[in-house]
Amino acid sequence: MKSMNRNPKRAIAAALLMLCTLAGFSAIPEDIGRILKWYKTGTGLEGKTERAFFNIQVYNKHIIRVRVSQKETMSNFSYLLDPEYKPQKTGFSVTLAGNKLIVSTDTLTAEIEMEPSFRIIFKDAGGNVINEDSGGRGFGYSFNGNRTNLYKKLQPGERFTGLGEVLGNLDKRGSAFTLNNTDTYKYGDPRLPMYTNVPFYIGIHSNQVYGLFYHNTYKSFFNFGVSTPDFASITADGGDIDYFFIYDNSIAGILENYTLLTGRMPLPPLWSLGYHQSRCSYFPQNEVLDIAETFRSRKIPVDCIVLDADYLWEYEPFRINLKRFPDMPGLTEKLSKLGIEVTASVNPGIKIDSTYFAHHDGLKKDIFVKYADGSLYTAEIAPSLNNFVDFTNPSGRQWWADNMKFLPDNGIHGYWNDMNEPAVGASYLPDNLVFDFDGHKADALQAKNVYGMLMARSSYESALKYGKGRRPFILTRSGFAGVQRYAAVWTGDNTASDEYIPGGALLNTQMGLSGIPFTGDDIGGYIGTTSKELFIRWIETGVFQPFVRNHKESYAAANEPWAYGAEAEAIAREFIGFRYKLLPYIYSTFYETCNTGMPVVRSLCIDHPFNARVYNLQYQYQFMLGEAMMIVPVTTKEETRQVYLPPGLWYDVYNDHTFTGDTEISVKCPLYRIPVFIKASSVLPVQSLVQTTAELPADTLQVHIYKGTVNNSFLLYEDDGLTFDYKENHFRKQQIDYLAGENVVLFRKPEGSFQSRYKHLQLILHGFGDEVNRVTVNGSDENLQISESGMLDPLKALEPVYETTYFRQISSGKIVPEVKMVFLENEDKEIRVELN
């Protein structure tokens, strides 16, 4: 007895170990062990290890899916995968080579070690390692109760980017992130989860790029080497270890394949690409009309006015506050005549109110989320106590879609889904809630991350059903992988502070790197007081984002452009107007995105993944709008900005001054402008200024060509901007080629039945100088004109604002670029323009 008590701590530990063993748990984490059996299938192979089952499936030559489960039968149900995409019939081989099973396509090989434990090494066609599992006991693939763990070996110099709306730097190496959709008000701490998370990242190293999409909806933790310098890991609170490994020779190729899996953005209505004016909240309805008429009288372009939840009766979806908006259809009709659409907010909470039809009907239809004992889940989304629609229930989605008909019935065509994490206290859902999950049943741990996305899906399906042939515009705060199939996303409740300007730009490019291209941040900052200077700097960057909305919290000062004074108004008018001039370019870029998955705004790492300077903390915020324009965000604290120009030749948009790339330069940034550059060899279509997308531009389209040394093409896309007729060939697509070596611009014969808005073309040549003195069009000489004309001139807009002497002083050194121009007829045939 005495010897037994010699070390009581050891005795207690032994007792606990015995209890764990008896309970079926191991005190030491175990990997899934060696392969016991396997067999080839029509799409890959399946098998069993000592402690799990596995399935390897070839989706195409670039994508291999890996599934490891404690269950022999694995579910094929998914909200995340695009139901339109199925694995392609792909040539592949399965061979046994010693201790390895080798699955190979023309592009990608997965070498699966059979013992001592299941481990995969992904290699390219040349045998170079792209990615590999960490080996050793407890590494690789493991289950700890319901928790899943995947361990990956870190490659030398490996970088990581993606994951959707997570904070921090472009390169995630040395950081870790929790993916758990959360209403993180006044966000800023990168350790906290955000509104829209995407379990997809891109790995970059040794001239290799790959993507890893973790197909799991549970709360997860992605560790890219924080305190673990040898390995990265993914831990999820449940589900299977299920991931798609994607390999291609470029990030563009990775995104193309990733968006094959999760879907691509549908082509949005053209008006949604215009400027949106919003605050919490505009009411009564006379104020809304006054705001709209003020935009028109001040000639500031606008396409949408946004109504936050105060247009509703006590924030109850589907129930308009008739005291504030006694004639909503009449209001929206008047706005429509001004070329202005309305977007209106709803949240997922159905208020417990005995006078509220929707609550009674929801109870009757049994579409609310419940606890495991069958009682209703009740929680507050301030200031209301609510029950919540189960959007994982097909009946719940249909109920929501049918009730959302109230928006188009009132002339409202923008559906804003807010507070849908859901924004209950701390965004916490009890584990013992039961969601239908399309008949598969799930707890809150599995359902929470897709809740907001499925609300957006329900709203999208409502707009399809009741929108009378109009393309939907859905805006959501919360989403997950695949949300791009249904909605645009904005980056939530930001703060009126300098760091949110570049930070917002980085979030938008990160979302693009995660398959969600239609994004934007609240211009001016939602929370807090916005100074004149802050608003100016924000609008200068914000107009180049995919989604452009100026939004402000309740009880804050007015946030319309004129509210910040004449100087801010003039600069805002010029930059918003510039966006409207760029709409042929922007809309065509959106069309490209819908077809390829390439983002609208693009991190420099897409084209330069192995260039260390694009990850530099100073340069990571720079972004491309489409393929031609590079934007550099600037804060109020910066009078000069250090800029990195990637390799190639670059033109300053304000004066056509050229810079040789792969260099760092210092750029002066007076308050009225930020650095904007055009890449050499770019083809940039520009229209006349309009006040709304409902207004027809002038009948001449400018096509700007920036002289360069490489050939380039641009696909100019047009359609009616509103309906789905483009799916029936009612569009116009025309490829414009700039053949640098031949000094030729070639307008290919257009495709489609849509009649172009533009009867004439004005070809504007930048940087050609004395090299071009004669132009022929299809062999005939045409008149070549010379003009002084700048693409963007915000200083000129300030002439009526600034005191005369001061204006002359600051504009004395202004350079207006000289360009050469030729006018053409926009004909439905090939047009060859030779520059001699």
C-alpha cells in the first residue's frame, strides 16, 4: 500500500488513462493508420485504413478530391458545390509502386503512401512536389472524437492567401484564422472571425501555385504555421476530412477551377454597378425623393438609394411602415423616372408579434428553427425578439421566397440581406438546435456557417420567381463558399478611420481570391464621424471597387457627397463620373468574371505570385481593376505614396507619363487625386458621362490604346443590362486586338444579335508620338487628329471651388497629355486599323 501511494500524480494519470480507454478514447491522438485494402473506381479509388475509410476522386485533370471519414458511406450532399457542375470524364491512371498508390492525370499526381500511415504527396507532371501531408504519428489525417485534423508540411518560402473575409495581411504565413461567421461590429482584430468566411486558400512556393478547398461547413481553424514552423493544419469541429486539391500553372487557372466547383457569379443588372447612396436610415419617403432629386440637380451620378430597416414596421420583414412610407409604389415609380432603383434591407428574424401575419404564418407552416426538444428557438436581433427561418429547410426557403415578393410588388428590385450570421448575441447559436439541412438534419455547429448564404439563396430564388424577367441583385453580409452564385457581399460594419481604406481594398481583393468577386466596403466608414478629407480619400478608392456604396450608421452626420463641402463634392462628382465613363470596361470585366472566375478587382499576386514585393506590407493594398488599371489607395495622412510598379511599362492616368516597371517610385498625392496607372498595351473602352445607367450614353464609344510592346486583346461586351435575354443570343461581343508588333488595332466581327449603343468609335492613341502620322481603316486613309485630352482630371473640376490665385498656382505644373485620334463607324464587320 505504501508503494502505491509513493507517486499519487502518476496513479491519478494512470486511472484517467484507464477511464479514457474504457470510454473508447485514446489519450494520445492517433492518425488514421496504414491502408488495409483498396480498389480502383471509375473516378479514382476507395479503401480502408486501420481507423478510417478514404475516397480519392478525379474531378478533372486539375482537381483531385480527397475524402477521409470514420463512416464507410460518405454523403454526397452539399450546399457549397455548384449543382450544375459534375466531375468531368478525365483520363487518369491508378498504379501500385511498392509502398505507394499513384493516381495520375496529365497534369497532377497524387502519391499515396500506404504505410506506416496514409499520406499523400501531390506532384506536378515533372515530379516536383506541390504539396504534401505531414508524416509521423498523430499527423496527416486524424479524428479526435468528432473533431477532424489535417496536417500539411510547410514548403520552403511557402505563402498563403484567400479564406474570404479574414483580417491580416495578404500573405497568411505565420498566422491562424477561425472560420465561424460572426457579426464582428467595428472589426479590426485579425484574431476575430468575420461575417463571410471561405475555407479555400491558395498556396504559393517554388514557382508552384495550388488551391485547397476544405469542403466542410463546421467551425474550423486554419493554421499557417503560427507556433508550428514545420506544418500547417486545418481543424474542424465535425464532419469528414474532405478537400479538393487544385493545381494549375497560374492563380487565374486555380480560380477558374475553384469556381467550376463552387459556381460563378451570375451576370448582375447593370444598375447594380453604379453608385449606391445609403444610410441608416432614410425616411420618411419625402426625404428619399429629396435625396434623389438633389443628386440629379447637383449632377452627381447615382443608380440606387438604399433603405435600411427603418422603412419596415418595427423591423418586421415584409411589413412596410405606412406612417413613414404611405405610398412605396408611388415613391419607387418616381425614382424610376429619375433612373434610380431602390435596395431595401431585411433580416432573418421574424418578430414575435401577435399583430404580425408573417409570424402567425411561420408558426403555421412550421418553418422556424427549433431546439432538439421541439421548442422554438427565440433570440434577439436588436431591438426585436424573434423566431428564425430555417433556411436549410426547403419549405423555409420557399416560404421566405414567397414573402419576399413584397419587394418587387412595391417596385423595389435590390434585396439586402442583413444581420444574417445571424446577428444574435455574440452570433452564438446553441449546439442543441436542429436544422433540417434538406432532410439530412444538422445541429448548429454544422449549419451556422451556411445560414446567411442560404438566406441569400432564398432571396435570389424569390427574385427569379417574382422579378418578371429582371436579373436579381442580392446583397448579403454573411456568406460562405458558393455565396457568389446568389449575391454580392459587402464587408460589414467598418469604422471611419484611415486604416479601413487600404484594409477594405485588401478585403475586396481577398474575397476575389476566394471566388467572391462582387464585393465592396462602406465608403466613408459606417461607424463614427467621417471628416471631409477621409471621405475624399475613400471615394477616390471606392469608385474602383466592384460594389460602390456610401453608407453610414444612424444618428451620424449626413454622408451624401455634398454634406462634406464643395471641395469634397467636386472631387466625388469627378471620381463617381469617371466610374460611369468606365462602365463599358467594368461591365465587360464583370462578364469575364462570370465566365472564368477571374475577379473584378485583382490582387497583384494573381499576375505576380512569386514576386516578393507584391506581399510587402506597403504594397499589398494595391490592386488591379480588370487587367488594365492599377489603383493605389491613399489615406489622409499621406501627401506622397510609395508605389510598386510590377514589371512592364505603366502610364500615369492623369498625364500619360510613363514608368518602367519592376520598380518603386514615390508619387505626390494632393487631396484631389490618388495614384492610378494604366498598363501598357491595354485596350480601354470609355463612354460619355451619364447620370444613371438608365440613361443612354452618347453614340460614340472611345477606345483608348496605350502603346506597348506585347499584343493584347479585350472582349467588349454589351447587352440590355437588365434581363436574361442575353442567354438567347441577345448580346454583342466584340474582340478588340492590339497587335503591338504590327501597329495594328483589329476590331473583330462582333457576335450576337444585340444592337450596339454606339454608332461610332473614337480610337484614342496614347504614347505613340511621332511614330504614327497616318492611319488606314480597312485599307482606306482616315483623318488623324491631335488633341490634348486627359483620361481623368479632378483638378479641373475644382476650378469653380478654389480661389482663383490658388487654383492657378496648383495647376501651373499640370500636364495635359497629347493624344492622337481617329473616328470610325461601328460596323458589324471586321475593322482593321493600321497605324503608320
